[in-house]
Amino acid sequence: MNLPAPAPESLLPITLPAALDGRDGTNRARGTIRQITADTDLEAVRLWLAEYAGSPHTLRSYRKEVVRLLVWATRALGKPLSSLTREDFLLYERFLAAPTADWTDPALPRRGGARRLFEGALAERSRRQALGILSGLLDYLVAAGYLAGNPLALRRNRATRAARTRRVERYLDHALWQVVLASMEAWPQGTLRERQHYERSRWVMRFLYHTALRASEAAHAKAADIVQRRGRWWLHVVGKGGAEGEVPVSDALMAEFARYRAFHGLPPMPGPGELSPAILSVAGDAKRHLTPTAVYLIAKEVFRRAAAVLEASDPLGAATLARASTHWLRHSAASHQADAGTDIRFIQKNLRHASIETTGIYLHAEDDRRHAHTVGEQQAQPSTAPAAPQ
């Protein structure tokens, strides 16, 4: 029986010069038992991308980074992926920080062999993310017996120390979150369209906050993913890279879900195996879900309108809301759970972090206590400054 190819060309629709296809790459593994049948770099990379075919958002992100590297390596260095060295990746990192004009020219098309792959220089965080994705690719190819080693494994992780001590800043404190909720209650609801928009926005914001989901996870969540066990509600989530997890769902959020469904003429609670999305389409169609981009834009509008309400009385808070996005709600949820004393191990599971150090950046309460004790002690001390002359 002929099985379908595990990595179709549609996953990576580019071509490379035959002389640079990687068959004779200097970093190719020799004399090992290979776990894949790929003979060229494109075949191997397509197989890696196929592992993420079930996660469209992740697939798009990973494909973008690998296309950038493949085109740069073959065009700028005249090397295939499987011949790149640590020195080559140092050059690539510098290139990402300052791509030349011929790579960012707005006149270049967005598709095709000579397309524009960069809008401009990548910020440090974006460079770190890009190299992390590429390192994951190389690790995969090493484990598959296709490459002899991962040149990026030698990269010094300069962000490790900072990651242990920094605190996430892209989140809303409790007061700003209440402003967001209150602002929506003032939205017009005189027409059916206004009422639909209000109910949809109200549900989207609460769903994202109470579950700490990413926009793509929320967009693809189904009603049937919410299940009850031992009298408690749980949401089954398929996250980045296809990783699965479960998030606790409060009775309060279930009441909001019932309200949202009832508005669209659905039973308050989903039935067994119901395939309707957790967030319905704009028209309330139970057979269609919103896209991740639509979820993102709804949140941006809510934040923008809340910022406008706050502008006169609290310009700083308004500026914060104007910058906020869906991911801020994920950060806010984690920060507020930490503030409430939730065990950090539980927060790690709720956010589905691989490392508990990542979760640690949400522990603002410890900093608040340290500040209060330090400043309190200083203010309690009597002044030792000499008296001013009379």
C-alpha cells in the first residue's frame, strides 16, 4: 500500500538550486541509522513542518523563519542548510539585526523567488525567537540522523539570567481590567447588530481572561472541549506545537458561556459531542468560528474604546490600554492568579509552560511586598539630617 507523503510540497512551496540541495552538505550525518528517508534539505525541512500541520499558527511562524534562512543561506553564502556552521549563524544573527536594503525594498513582491522577506531589522526579542525556532529544527534533524550536529547548540543563551529576574510588563493590573469590563457596559445596544457586537466582545474578553488562552487557541476551541468531571468544569486545549492540556473553568465563566449561547438561541450548556465553536462567527453561525485575527481585532477594539474612556482622567492608564492586545489578557490572567496566591505549579499548568521559570515572571506580589517593606522601613526611620540654620 502506498502511503501519502508525510511532508507535501505545499508545506514549503519553494525551490532551491540543485547544487545547493544539501545532498553533500558538510554537516550531514554519515554512517548513522537515519529515522527519515529525506535526501535533501527541503525534504527534511518539509517533514519537520509536517509535524506542526495540525497547528496552523505555529506552522506559519515556523515556515516563515525557515524560508528566510534557506533563501539567505543559498543566496548570500552559496551554502545549503546542511553545510551551515556556527560562524554562518553568527553572520545570520547580525543580518537579522540589520538586513540590507535589497532584502527590505518595499517594491519587491511578497511572493515568488525574489520576494521581500523582511520589513526591516528584527528586534532582539524577534531575533531570539527566530534562532530558537531554527535551533528546534536543527535538533530535530540531528535526532533524525540527517545532520551530524546543531551549530546553534553552541549559542550562548544571554537571555537566561535576565529571564530569571525580569517581570512581565505587558499585563493589566486589577484596576485597569475592571475599567475594561465597565467600559463595555456603556456600549450602545439599540440595534440587533450593536447587541450582537456587545455580547460577542463581552464573551471574547472574559473567555480569554479566565482561561488564559492564546488568540489562536480561543478561536479554535469547541463547545465540546468544555467537559465536567467530579462536578468541576475543564477546558481541553490544543496549544503551540500540538501540545495538549486542560484549564480549570469557573462556574462564573460557565454562566457567561450560557448567557452567550442563549443570546444566539443555543442551549445554555453544550450537548455531548457538540461541534459548535466556543466563539461563534460574527453572524452567530454555530457551524463557523472566528479566525484568530478576528479574535485579536475584537480585543484591540475593546481596549481602544476603554482607553478613550480613561483618557481624560488617567492618561497613563489609557496609554497602557491602547497598547494592550490578546496576549496581555493571558499575562493578566497569570499575574492575577499569582496575586491571589495560586500555587505557581498550578499557574504553570494553566498556562501550559514547559518551564516553571517562565511562569515565575508573573509573580509581582513578591516585588510589591519587598517594595512595601523597604519603603515602609525607610519612611519609619527618623530623619538624621541636620536641622536647618535659623
